[in-house]
Amino acid sequence: MHIYTLTRLKAVVAYTLKYSVLFYLVAPPSVSAMADTTALWLFDEPLGTYPSSVLDSSSENDYPLVLGSGGQLVAGVSGNALSITNQPAIGFPSGSNHYGLRRPWQVFFSDNGKMYWHNSRFAALMTDGEKHLRKEVGFVSPVDSRLNLGDFDWTVEFWFRLEDASSDEGVVFELGLIPNAENQGTTSLSFCPKYQCFVFRNGPSGTELSIASDKTVWNGRDKTWHHCTFVFSAKEDQLRHYVDGQLQPLPDKHEFKSLPSKTPSYFSLGRNKDWRHPLPGAIDELRFSVGEIYQDSFQPPDSFALDRPGVILQSGPRLLFDNTRATLEPVHLGNRKHLFIDDALLLKIDGADFVVNPPQRAELVIGDIRGAFRKHLTVVADTEGLIRIYNSLENDQLAVRVSQDGIHFTAPGDSEALSKIVIPEMVGGLGNPFIDANGPDEERWKYLSDYHRRGVYLYTSPDGYDWKRNKTATLPFRSGTQSCTFYDDQRQCYVSYHRSGIHETPAGDTERSSVVTEHRDLAKPVEFTPLSQSDYWQRQAAEAIRDPLPWYLDNGPLTPGGFGLEFPHAFRPISVDPPGTDIYVTKAQKYPWAPDTYLAFPIVYFHYWPDGPTARHALADPLRGRGSGSVETQLAVSRNGKDWERFPRPAYVGIGEHAGRDVVNAYIAHGMVRRGDEIWQYYFGETQYHSAYRHDPTGRGVYRLVQRLDGFVSLDSPYDDEAVVITRPLTFEGNRLTLNIDTDATGYAQIGLLDEQGAPISGFSVDECVYVNGDFIDTEIAWIEQGSDLSGFQGKTIQLEIRMRGSKLYALQFVDR
């Protein structure tokens, strides 16, 4: 028995209040404050969630269950619920035993206690001790938790909907030992519809207790939800049962014993250890607690789920270039800054090209890296002016370093330490912390990340240092690497990119790409349309998709699968990419200093094998000391955050010498920082190849990059001839036109105004424009006789004619001055 101190009692009361406020208000006399929630399964994961996905506990304890092929999620009394009905049948494809696709007897001549897809007909399971090779979600030992009911005060409660009144007996839950000898090593609760009673069995004490239940609600005709509660008083050896808050006839008194601890064990919902005796209905909001929560009849709570306030989304200007407007319809540019990342604003281009501008390479800012150090970085400028770099260290925990000058980084508040752990959980740096303008103060920072290889979860924080995890996954799929998330104020939604390996290269290797998800609220699980095995087969006939199918089989029955085809895909290889080249991470984000501008920095991986000729495969020879390939960062642009154009060359951050090191893998950090007219970016570079044969632990580092404001792409004109571009018809607000442009010393640019018929406007023609000559971030355009004032053209439809030679045009903007 635990001994609760006064401090512990206060914590227990606070936590119970957190989940039962409504309930206390309704019926305080019948509720005991001496209770601690052991586990609370809400089953609010999305409908259609596949087997092997995690069902989370919303208590302080981290007690995950895995959904099996013998259960599925349905609409519940509040949110969703677990129905003990089989998932749609599939034909299991061939595959390795490592993934649970081959029957163990084919390898070991006996089941040998292993879990595999063919015998995973459980509904929801927690297991510790079985020998499945791909068990990665971090199960606890059930017998070493307070799920191991015995001689202490406890409460078990849930909502239940009976669907088959003719069933002999169905298991609510069963906790047992592995191996299990003649049920002596089990504690279970079952329901017997025929006899309208529950049965509680406790093997260690030899107890089989029949518990009378309300016959009027278990007649099988109403099929409504009923609240069932079981409260045990260790002092009285008395188990009390309530239906919809009403006390039922007391069963005989018995002493219960817990199963022996430190023993391999399992905890199964809805079925027994052999996946038989299915519970004939659905269960919702199952809560185990230490203590007698209810001591008399009571009003059942509406729900134990926390009622989150609605999210108020900040609104930005509407998208100008959403591909829904006719080419000649005027663009209402207003006073927006327009970056020349593409031809969205242009009607005619003669002699000019869009060119990527790699940033300047600056200092090595983190060079002495020892031990674990994930390469997926995030850089954020906080509200105090500090530059933060987040990444994960030992045990995949998220850490942060801060800097005043962007060059010297230490742990926040401690100049002696290198970094500070801010999320002591297994997140692997697989997200990007960001400041969210929509969040309340206590949730100002957001972090959407894979957690413990279970799925993608939301973390929130008031300051980016103290984080808490939303206990239900936002997406029940594990992400292959860093998920990149940003808030799009122009479309009023959060956009997130997650890596998938569902496709394959021409040689049959994994081809990585990204799926894109959109969210109005990052805390709410995303509903999706599940795909059947036949759906996948049909898609495989039209596109190169990896086996096994369906995709969720890939990691075995006790570990969630990655992202498949349930969401749109982006950032796949394009025709100019060599075969066997794929996109590791997108680094997609919204450019903070101009609307209608989205930037991504795809991490592109060139595999030496198995695609391509043998001359390429030779690079993977261990004797050459390389590895599986090399990595660079490229640039992609978009006008809506969904449709992207990638520039393969020049590489935005290529490989090569930097600060005296020969970098062969270059992973840019997510995010950017503005300092004056410069944008600072960072990247992780290493001198060893991907999956290296020769390791260089001293060759890892973080480097600073310096980009011109708005300078990622420019519209370039040749030196030996004039280029002319004409914009689409547009309207504007303001009285001045400004450019971000670099003509160098012997280049120039001129801009003229055209009327609605496309004719030059007298006094403002391109020939009358004063030469723009020099390197400017923000220079006004003037005409010889008219000067710079354009107030007379506000609101009128015009076009711009731009003539350039030897120049790089980055951006234009109409302003008021």
C-alpha cells in the first residue's frame, strides 16, 4: 500500500478536480477527495484508426494501449469509443518476421511467445515481456502499476453500450501474467448479458465474484450508453457497483490480492488473453483510480475529457495568387511587398530569369559536439531578443541553446552549460517549436512532434522552456523525421508537413516524400478517410508504392505505421532529379516579412545504391569509406503553402568547405531570424556521409548563414542585353514605389507605368524613369519630370513595365511616405 503524505493528498485532490469539476459540483457528498487517477482512456483518436495505432491515457501516468484487429473506434458518449468488433479483414502479405508478417513457426518451429499480425486479434493491449521484435511505443509493466488491482482502495468506471444481449460473457478488462497458468495469474472484470451481472475474478485470492447489475438497463433493447462503476474498500473488503450513479445490491465481501510484481504481464481490454470472449458492445472513457471516488449514489459525469476553449485564429490578407483568377483580372496588390520568387505577378517576361541566391557562409557557431546530437534543428527569435536553437540530445530529449549575438550559444540562464533539456521525453527533435499568435499566454509556444514513435502530438508552453504534451495524438501515424509546421494567417489554418516512405524508387528502394495536413486546432485529432487493402492495391497499380499493403502493417502489430496515402503528398522527386534521389525534410514555412510568400528548404538525399548504374553503386563500397549517400539543402517556393516549385540548382546550401571543414551533409535548420537588412539561417553540417562507414565524431557542427532580406530568389537580367518584363494589371495603395534591387556598378533598371490599354502613361513611361543604379534594400523610383509621387494612380488599374540590364530584382512595394 502507498502511504500518502499531506503533500501527496493535495496533489491528488488537485488532479481529481482537474478531471471531475462538473461532477463535484453536481454531487459533492458522494465523492471522496482521496483519489488518484491511474489511467484514463478517452478513446478519442480518429474514427478509422488502423490496428497498431496507440490509444493514449490522459492521466498523469503514461499508459499507452495499442489498437488491435479485434477492436475499432466508433462514436462514443463523448467523442469516440472503443467497440469490440473486428477491423475489416485483410489478406496478410508475405514479409519478414521482424515486421510480424511471417508466422513464427515458419522461423522458430513454435510460436515461442511472439506477437505477429496473424495472432494479433486483441482489441486494445498493453504488454510487457512478450518477444515481439518491433515493440517501440514504451509500454509499462501492468503488474507494476495500480492497474494491478488488489488489497487497496480503488475505483474503476466507464461508459458502456450493450449491443448483444444474447452473449454469454464478455471481458471488460483482463490483467495477466506471461505465461499464464490456468488463470491463476489473472485479474479480470467480465459482463454476462444473459444473467445481467458482472463477474470479477481475482486469481491470486481465488475469487470469482458475481455482481448483480440493473436488469432494466441490460435488456438489450435500448442500446444506450450507461455509466458503470466499481468501487472497492480494502478496509471493508467490500466491492460496490453503480449503474448510472445508482448503487446496486452489494455482493459478498472478499479480500483481493494483486498479481506478483516484476513479472512479464499484459493488460487487455475487451477480450481475454486468447482474444476470446469479446465484450458485446462498446466502452468509453475508462478510468482506473486509486481511492474510493464514490461512496454513495451520484450523478455520473458528462465527460472526463478536458473542455478546451475554442481557438481564435488571427486573420491575414487574403491570398492574391490562389490559381482561381483569370490572368488579366487586376491584382489588388495594395501596399503588400511582393517578392519575385516566381512569375505570379508577371504577364510577359523577355530575357529575364528567376535565379536562386545561396546565402553567404559565416561562422561555425557550435563546433565541439560530443555524444548524441540530432541534426534536425530549429532556430527561433524569441520576444526577448534571444536567438534560440532547438535540437535533441541524449535519449532524444529536446534541448535548447540561446545567444544574444547569434554566434555564441549557451544554455539559457547558465553560461557554464552548453544546453538545457526542455522536453525530457522521447521527441527526437522531430518538430519545430514556434511562437503562435493564436495561442493564449499559457500556450503561446507550440511544438508538433513525433513522440516515442507513437504518433504526432502537440506540446504547448508559455515560454518555450516549460512544455506539456496533449495526451491524445493529433495524428495517429509516426513521422519518419522532423514534422514542419507553421500557421498560415492568410488561409487561417495550421499547415504541417510529415515525411512518408510509402513510395518506392525505380529500383525498389524507399522514396521519401511528405504528406501535408491542415488543422484549425493543433490539439484536436485529425479525422481522415481510412483506406482499405483494395484501395491500396488500386493505387499501387497507378503509382509506385512499397509493400507491404496496407501500409500500417509495416512496423508490426505493436508499433504504429508511418504516413501512407490518407493525406495529400508533396515534395516528391521531379523529372530532373537523378533516380534514387528523395526529400528527407521539407523545412516548409511562411516567410514572415511579406504576404503571399512561402519558402521551403528541402533536404535532398542522393542515394548511392540501389538506383543508377554500377559506377554509381561503387560509391557505396565500404572500402571507399563513404556511406549510403550525401545530402544538400535546396530551395522551393509557393504562393499558397500547398503548391510548390523547387529549384534544384544552385543548391541553397551545398556541400563543400566551410570554416576549414569538408562538409558532405548539409541540413538547414527550420526557421530564420531577421537582423536589420539581413536574414540569418543556420545549418547542421557533418564531414561524414549518411550511414557512414568512416565516422568523424569531431566533424559535426552548426554554421551560420547570412541571406539578404527578401533575397532568396531574384529576377535576373543579362549583362549584355536589356530584359523587359510586364506585370499583370494591378491596383495599389500608397504614393511611392520602392524596389529591393542590386544592379551593381554597371547595371541599371527603369520602371514605367502603363494604362489599362497597355499604353505608356505620359511622364511615367519607362524611358522617363530615372535610372536605378546601385545596391538597395528599399529605394524609391522617380521619373524625370514627375518625381516619385504616385498618389494620383491609387486605386486605378495600371501595369508596370520593368526594363533591366545586369541587375537582380528581389522585391517591389508601394508605400506611403
